Amino acid sequence: MKFKFRHTDKIVGIFFFGALIILLGGIVLVALSQKMLVKKYSFQTRFQDAGGISQTTNLYFKGFEIGRIKKFRLNQDNLIDVELVVYEDYREKIIAQSAINKSSNPITGRGSLEFLQGPPGGELLPEDSYIPSLDMPEGKQLLLENKIVRSGDVISSILKNIDDILSNLKKDNNPDQGAIFRILFNLANATETLNSDLLTLQDLMVNLDNRVEQTTVRLDDALSETTTLIRNYQDPAGLAVNLIDPGKTELIQPLHNVLLKLDDNLAELHGLLLFLNQESPEISGVLYESRSSLQTVQKTLQGINNHPLIRRGISRDSRDINRNIKIRPEDF
Amino acid sequence: MNGFLEFIHFTAETWRRLLTYTRQRQASFTVLLRQIMFTGYEALGLISFLALTIGGLIILQGNNILGNFGQGDLIYVILVTVVVRELSSILTALIVIARSGTAISTELGNMVVNQEIDLLLSFGISPVSYLVVSRLVGVVVATFTLTIYFNLVALLGGWLFSSFFSPINFNFFFSRLFAELSFLDILISVFKSMVFGIGIALISCYQGLKVNIASTEVPQRTIRAVVLSIVFVLFADILITLMFYIS
Amino acid sequence: MNILEVKNINWYLEDEKILDDIDFTLEEGQSIIISGTYESGKSLLLKVIGGITPPSHGRVLFLGRDVYESPDETIDEIHQQIAFIFQEGALLSNLNIRENLLLPLKYHNPRLDLPGITREIEEFISYFSLGHILDKRPAALPNVKKKLLSFVRAAILHPRLMIVDEPLFNLDLDNQKLVLKLLRKIHKSGISMLIVSNSRDLIKILGDRWLVMDRGRIVQDVSSSDPDFDKKLNTISLTDLVGVEDEI
């Protein structure tokens, strides 16, 4: 107790100035880590939107942090004017026909800027000059002309795509923006209809198979009978014929011609039906395969469609599908 | 409403006396040193313990949740957002209210009861300049200082607990952390602690001096001081956050 | 020359009138003793005059300057010339005795002649036989010692006016004598005094003028040169103006 009262001033001094030193140290470290003491050069660029960028977004070149965004604002043409700073060490990288690419991490929403250097030997860009971004036509032109190469950052481009899809999905409440979602929904419904149509078609095919066979057999019979009949008529030496048409011109000849024609047609039909009968298992197979792959698609789409957050979950109708599938192999 | 106007008047008087504080010489300086000693230095242990465990808990929870998403890097963002921006100043303020806010209003209340305030007035010593100003400066300095120590210890605690999960280089941890930290964060942490200190000191002193005659008023005024200080700290925090981060 | 002018002091507690139009003057070097019942408002009047409790109406002038309505520097100066001794001998509980005694001096004069003052303090301490108490805290002392210390603190201020509330209250006979001797010595050196007491002895020894208060009003104002002074003084032991000291 005595100790504390006698040395109050010293203890309080150390206590207070210690904290001040820590505070100053912290400020210096922040300044160093944010390159505040490094000389910076200012440049301009422009984006279509400000998604993913903030006051602390960094500019990278070949994975190195070479600068960062200083400020950005929405201009009169609804584009984003961005002021960038580039650290002194990397100033000579900023050459003519370079561009800037903006990508953002869809999960954190944080973006980063990538500097795409122009063709080697380009002129050093003066301070405050405009560097096009790939958002803008002039930047895309540079890319088309192969002046710059977009870095092969696969993951970031995948993430970018996912980001686009996710952001489209997110916009379902906006009637103009929920296109993908609605397409998926409609597709799922369409598949469902298609599936039932296919089942009907399949039943039809089975029936058709049987009927074709029966018809073919009947036609065969009919054909042979007809052939016999025609043969008989080709030599009409019977009494009745002689009695009705002794010259064989009034009745026999026309009938003979009709029968010959029918014979031809029946043979053609027979060939056609035979072909159909032979080919129908194949057609059925194709139909079966397409149907089962469509079922898979449908299940997937139904899964998405019936996502717990959206609807009920995947329905338990696989039993019906299995029964239908079992029928088919017996037909082969 | 009357009480509020009186408090505003009291605040203005304290401010006026603060500006002439340099004329206040030796006597008040001793009071000031003792106030910093009591409110600041003697609370350092408690503050450090709290900061260490809070920093550790944030890392434990953060690693648990963020690790599942592969977003372990966000731990630095969370440390900065939660500790530096919010918890350091709020928790320090709560500790200061619990220890010093109560002590100040009790002490001043008892001084009124024991006629010590009248005594000061008879000496021509303004109780506001002798008692309130030195306590105000003392509490503000102590809260400010404690908040800085809280930040330091909490961030160190964060590193320490991170090392339990996977050994992490000290320099790496702190370079990542400082990359997430901005001047604004530091500025606001410090600014908040000072605003909280001012509020706590003024409210506690005012409530203490509001005691009239009876010693039974002292605990009642102390409770009021605590409640109003907490309300003030939370409202001020919301306002400052809205002012700096949302706009 | 008037060191103190009390002009039409009124003091209200909500609607109740505690001090009712108090008006008197105190000449430099003079002493006034105020007597009265508990409810007479005499202690409150001292606080109003001493610059502690502002009046509802009226003014208090010290050497022609308003005790309340003056610039800070003037008020500081006024207070340096008035020593106020409380009935209970209030001391600041968070300072030790030495700090307590030096506080008013140090506060107003940073460049204090500390050795000279310390010598003076030690003389008074031995006068009251207080022993080694300078490094103690007020809480460690009996009330009697606290009361005596408040006389020490007032004496070393070398004020022009001393305001004393019940100087003999709470003291044994020996200490009463010591206090009376000290006050008389101080008064003899030309310091004006305003004392609240119901002690006939004190009024006789120190009083140049005697005021009697009742329910916030001055009901009697007698000068010691008044031929009826002694006769009037004798009445107080028999009337309702009975002092605490006499009662004990």
C-alpha cells in the first residue's frame, strides 16, 4: 500500500506512456502494412459496376500487391470511375496498352483487381492516365487483339461463373432477372410431361408389336390363299367360268388383273410389316434408353425443383419407374 | 427533464473548469494521479484476463465455424471487427463502470453527507474543478489506456489460441492482422474509449453530488449512476458506429 | 469600514421561508455572536454568508464585493480571506491530516512557504496536545481532534474574517478553554469574527455584538457597549434559547 502511494506518479507514468507507445506502434504497423509511407502514383480506370470493390481492394500483378484503390464513384454515365494508386516499386510495370481485370470472390463478396500488362517494350504510362478495364470495350479490344493475356486463373473464373449463376438465382424476386430459375422450373415440368408421354408410347409399342405380329400372320395366310386363288384363276377351265364368260374377257381378265395388283401390294405390306417387326425391339430399346436417361434428368431437376428451401424434396415415385423398367428386358 | 437540463449545466460547468485546469496546481494533480491509479492501473489485471479469454474465445468459435467453410482467413477480419471495433471499448467501459463509476458516485455522495463539499466551497475550491475535473480526466485517461491494453492482450490471446489449433508464425499472424486493421479502426477504438470515459465520469460524479443530506441516498444514486452509464455507453456506441461505419 | 454587509437575505426551501430578510453589517475587527434555537436558521445563515449556499434573494458583500456574483478570481480572493469552521470540524476523508491542513493554502498559493507553515502547524498541534497525527487519515481520529484540527486549519490561513459554527460544541471543558483562548487571541489580533453559539461565556468573552434569531428573523440586536447587555444575556439561560452546551 505504502509502495503504491509513494510511487503513484511513476506507476501511472509507465502505465499511461506504455499504452501510448503501444498505440503509436500499432499506428506505425498499420501504416507499414498498408504502405502508407511508400510513394504512390495515381491512375484512373472505369468499371461497369462496383461489385466487390472497396476502399481497401488491392491491385495485383503476377500475384504481387502492386497498388490499391484510392477512391471510386458513380459517374453520370452510370459507370464507376476508380482512382488507383500504384506503389513506387511497381511504377515501371504500368505501360501502354495495359488493362485491369476485376474479379470477386462470390463467398466473401470481396473482390480483387488484376493488372494485365501490355505488350513488352510499351511506353511508360504517365501518372493519372487512364488504364482501361476488361469491363469496357477498349479493354475487351485489347484482349481481342491479343495485346494482353488474361491470366489462367481457372479457379477464379469458375468462381466468377458460380458467382454469376448464384447472383442470378438470388434475383428471383425480380421478374426480369429470375430467368434461369424459371427455365429450370419449366424444364422440370416439361420432363414430367415427356416422361408420362413416353410411358404411353411404350405401352403403345408393346401393343403394336403384338398386333403387327398377328396381322402379319393373318396376312401371310390371306396371301397364300390369294396366291392359290390367283393360280386357280390363271387357268380358268372350270365349267362355271366357261358358262359365265366363255371369251374370258368380260370377267376373268379384269379379276385376274385386280388379284395380281393385290398380290403385289400385299407382298409389299408383308415386307414392310416384317421389317417393322424386326426393327421394333431396336426402336423400343432406343426409346427405353432415352426414357431412362430422361428419368435421371428429371430426378435431378426435380431435386433442384423440390429443393427443401424451395419445395418439398425428392418424391418417392421410383417404384413405378422400376416396374416399368422391368417389363422391358423381357421384351428383348 | 429538469434533471437532464441540470446535467447539461453540470457538464458545461465541468467543461469550463476543465479549460482552466492548468491553473489548478498541485492539489488536483494528486487527485488525478490517484484516479488513474485506481481506475486504470489497478484494473489492468482484470482487463487483461478478460481480453485474453475473449480473444481466445473468438478464435475458438471462429475456427470452429469458419474452418468448415475453408474461410479461416476471415478470423482476422472477425478479430478486427469484434475486438478492436467493438468489444475492447465496450468491455473496458463496463469494467470501469463497475469499479470506478460506483466508487466515484459513492465517494462523492458520502462527501456531500459529511459536509466535505461545503468545506471545499468554504475554501473557495470549486468541487467541480477539484473533484469532478480530476476524476473526469483520470477516468478518460484510464479508460483510453485500458482499451489499448485490452486490444493488445486480446489480439495476443487470439494468436495464442490460434497456435493451439495449428502452430502459426507470430509475424505472419500479426502481418495478416495489421493488413485487415485500418487507421479508422484504431481511431474509433480510441475515440470511443474517450467518449465512454467522459460519459461514465460525468454521470457518476453528477449522481454522487446529487445526494442531498442522507447517507441512504448514496446507494440509490450509485445504482442510478451505473444504469445511466451503461445506457449511455451503449447508445454512444451505436451512434459512433452509425457515424463512422455506416455512412 | 464594513468587512461584511448582509443585505436582505431570504432563503426558501420550496415554499417555506427559512431565512427572512436578514440584514446587518459587520465592521472590520468586530465580532458578532449569533444565538437562536435549532430552527432559527443560524447555521444556514453562516453558510449563506460564507459563500457556500447562495441565498434565494439578497446579497452578501465582503469588502464591498459580492460573494456569489463576482468573477472567479474575485471569489477566489474572497475565500482566501474567510475561514469557515464547521460544527463537526469537517475534514476531507481521502487526504491525510497534513494534506487537509495545507489544502486551502496550497490550492490558492502553489509557491507556499512550506517550512514556515509546517512550523506554525506544529505549534498549534502542541497547543492542543494532538500528538503525532499529521500522517493519519481523518477516519482514524476522534471527533474532538477533528474539531480542534479545523481551528488549526483556519488559524494558519490568517484570514480577515472567521466564521465559526458552534465552536464549543462537542468539546470537553479543557478544550473549550483552549478554543476560547485561541479565538480571543485571534480576535485581539484584529480579525473579524462571526460566531454562532448559545454559550453565555463565549458571548461575554468574545462578543462585541449579539444577535438573537428566531424562525429565520433577527429578533434582538445588542451591542456589548449597551448598558443592558449583561441583563439581556442573563435571560438566555432561562428562555427557550437554551444552548446545547448548557443543557449538557
